[in-house]
Amino acid sequence: MFSKKYLEYLFKNGKPFKEELLQFVKEAISEIVSFLPNIKNPAIEKDIFVQVVNIIPEVITESDEKYKQVYRQLIVDLIFFNNNNTENCINLLDFPNLITFIKSILDKTSFDCNEYKIIKKVVRYNYKYPSNAVHIENAKLIAIIVTNLYEEEFCFSDLIEYMVTKKNRSEFENEILQLYFNQILDKHAIETVNFWFLRNEPLIVIPYFDKIIKSTLNMSTYRDVFQSLFLYFASQRN
């Protein structure tokens, strides 16, 4: 029976590990669970996970039924590990098989919910590790967001909030902001974005004020903001 403790022992002591690693990978694939061994030593866990990603092509190929699920889980696990181990993070660019999978998603013209989630995770990864960023063309990301805009469930609200609700936005972040006010707001209002700009950059929202009012389901949410706006504009007249 597979033992994570034994796998950890093999890595820690420089012993041959492939047979045990393959067993771990096959068990994880059978249930589509995390490929992180969940051990207390981050350095050893990183070493094991790196070898997992490297050995995956020997176990599963693109023609296998679980191929997409497995590769999605690997990317989720890598980013999860990095979020919890900022001093010992894993470079996504070190794994051509993962990059190939990500590019295969980006090259599509239609996406499912799981693919949108992977795209969001990669964009957030790029923000956190710009020197190790996975290349995503700005125009492509906008096109993907617009594609999702006309679907029932809009998946990018949290990413848009992350990108635009700050004072020092990049040129591309301002493009995303314009996309939000000109297109997204009409179909999928993001109240946290509306609230932030009403409170922090009210002049930006003036051209879109009617849209915000129409999109607001609970006006009481904005009571304090409208009071602040009234006081702000009143002060500008003095």
C-alpha cells in the first residue's frame, strides 16, 4: 500500500523513488485529487511535486479521458503551493507540458467554466510572479472576457475587481476598466467595483452613473457612498 511517509523518506535520503512516485501519481489520477503529497516539509513537498509533473507524461497522454482534469489539477496544485510557500515557490515556466496545456486553452474560441478558472489562476500567477509570467496577449485576455460576457455565468468578476480597484493602474488595467464600464456593467454589474470607484475615484464614474443606478439591486448598499459623493461635489463648489 502506498505511503506518503515512505515517499518523503526516499526523497529526503536520496533513495530511488520512481516506483513509489508512480504509485502515488496513479492513485491521484484514479480519484482526481491533489498531486501535492501534503507533507510538513515544504522543500521536500516541492521536490516531490516537481517530479510528479515531470513524470505525468509517462502516465497519461492527451488521448486519455482524464487528461484535461489531471492537467487542470496540476496547475491548481502548483499555484496553491506557491500561495502557501512564497519563499520556495515553483516556476510554472519550468514545465513545458503545463505550458502546452495552458496554451491549448488560450488558443480556443469557446471555453467551459473550468477553463475560465484556469485562465484566471494563470493571470493571478502572472501578477504575483511577473518574472516567471506565462505569456498571455492582452488582446486575447480581453477577447476571452468578452466571450464569457455573453454567457449565463460570468466568471471574471473577481479578476476584474483585482485588476482595476487600485489607484496606480497600468495601461492595460485601464483598458479592462473601460471594458467594464462600457460593456460588462450592462450585463454583469460588479458591485464591489462600482462601490470602490464611487468612493475612491468618483469623477471616473460620472459618465456611467446612470448605468450604475440601473444595475444596482440594493440601493441601501450605496447610501453612505452617495452621501460621500454629495459632500465631495459640494466641497468642489466652494
